[in-house]
Amino acid sequence: MKIKRFAKKPEDIHQRIGANPVVCYPNDSINDNLEILHEARKHLVKTDEIIIPPRDAKTFKVKSHNFFRIESVEGPQVGDLNIFQADNLDEKFYSGKTRALYGTHISVGDKMYSSFPYLRSLATISWDTLDWYGYDKDGGSVHDVIGTRCDPYTSKLISGNDYHFCCHSNITRALVREKGLNKDDVEKIVHDVLNVFMLTGFTNDTKQYFMKSSPVRPGDFLEFFAETDLLGVLSACPGGDCGSEHSSDAAKCYPLKVSIWDVDKKFLEGIKVSQISSYNRDHGLTD
Ligand SMILES: [Zn+2]
């Protein structure tokens, strides 16, 4: 919030401001496999379905080269998604680098990159029934990688209350109860999410994170292609459609559905999945 301006303007201010922006990470060289994925998705066969109760989270597994969908059922509801490599929970979704590569909100053809030192695409978004929304007049859009996840620590900081059903806690509970992991270990691997269906942006004046009622309706879904074996954890956010508040029991909340889909491998012929980074990790330490 750079609105206070304590410092005096320099005399050469016009030479220092106004340069044209340069995209930091051009992504044109990354193969999105979209042609193959759009053909393959015509032949999907559902193999499993998981219902996520409101204000709670559940884990789900997706095999490499399968698809999964997150679907709105019953009413508008936002979901907070964590993704891990199924056999190595140290490799997890890296929302910051995904944002640096694709922008504030992601959709069809964008990839969900994993943390260092892996930095590979865990999943590619293959379909999005809300991609008609684009960006609205306030710069808002759906499926952001700019928020973090609602959590009890920030809630305590701002309101002074203890609330136990934020997405951070819901994801923590799911990993403890369903995977038998230790709470303290789990809290270190719960990570910043993809905010599925959430409508967000930054305000024009102060650039603060804002939210609006999600345009998602029952039947809408976001679909992913798994590029490695995945463990997903999805929380049905206590903010519901996130049109008023979160981190409380005030909002009307609905379940979310996760479905897993297989496809005959002949339809994926020629696909190039992302590999773990081949950087040699020397970091300039070798003389
Ligand atoms: Zn949340």
C-alpha cells in the first residue's frame, strides 16, 4: 500500500518513472499439449467421485495421465486446492511461480508448477466452464493464485478470534485424519492454494486483495490433466461464494465434488508431460 508517500520527489522523477513493462517470464516456449488434451477429454471414463462437505476438506488421489474435475454442486461455493506429488509430499504446488508464469488467475492451458528444486507441472488445466468470465471492469477474475488460503492465524491477527474451520485448518485436518500424518509436520507442508471458483483481484487504488460473489453455479467445473501421480486436498471454504466474509460460520456454504477420470492411453499418444527440473543444483558452489 504505497499511498503514504513520506519521501520527497526527486528532481529527475520523469527520467525514473514511466518505462514500458516487460513480461518477466514469457511462457510461449512451454508446451501446453492442448490439442491432444481436448481430443482425449472427449473419451473420459469416470472412475471415482468424492464429495467435500462444507467447511471441511478431503484428500483424493489421481494417477498420472488421468484427469480430475472440481465441480460445483447444490450452490455457489469456492474451493481451496492443495496438490502434492503422491509419493513425495515435499514436491507441492508453488502458487507464486505459477502466478509469475501465467498471471493472477489461471485457466485452460495453464499449468500448476511444483516447488523447488522440482519445478515441473503437476497438472495442466484442460477445461474451465467459467472461462467466459475473463477479467471484469475491476480487474477481477476466477481461479486465482494471488490469495493464500484463509487461515486461523490471520483471522486471529485481524479479529482476535479463534476459528477452526478455515481452509488451512480443513486441509490440515484432512491430511492428519486421512493420511495419518503428524499435525506439526502437516502444517509445514500445507501451502498456498489455487482458489478454485473464487472471484478476486487487486483494488485499483491501494492494490489490496479483494473478493466478490463467485459466478460459479451447480454444474460448472474446472478440469485438470495430471502429469504425475498426485495427492490432492480440497477444502470447501467457510466463505461459501466468498461474496461477504470468510473465516467464520456466517456465509452459506455448499459441498464440492471431485471426480477422477481415466482415458484410453491411445488418445494421449504424443503427449509430453513435464519433468523434474534438470538444473544441476550447483548454485555456483563448485570452483
Ligand atoms: Zn478458504
